[in-house]
Amino acid sequence: MDLANRILDRRGFGSQRINQYWLSGAESEKLVKSIEDAVEKVQRAGPSPINLIENKTKSKVKKGITNPIE
């Protein structure tokens, strides 16, 4: 887990995007709290840097494409 966190931090993604929880099948309340915690952390982290890069690339490609009817 430490290695994954270091790699994510070095690449600019932020280690807060990865979570690990140890749960038993009998711990349904803990499962719900863990999921809520993970969702909250991801929301605080903001948009994924991968999506931001892909969106910039897509917008550049769209600008370069013209409609043959034009």
C-alpha cells in the first residue's frame, strides 16, 4: 500500500485516491461506513487528473475536425 501511495504521489495523482479496508462479512455497518469514507475522500480529491488530460486532448482533437459539409 505504501508503494502504491508513493507512486500515485510522484505521478501527481495523489495518494488519497486509493483506499484499503479490512472487513468481515459480518461487519455490514463497517462496510457502509468504509464506502462512505472512500466516496468522501474521492470527492475531496476532485476530478481525476487522467480525466482532465483526456478532456483537454479530446477538445483539441474536436477543434481540428471540420464537418465536410462546411
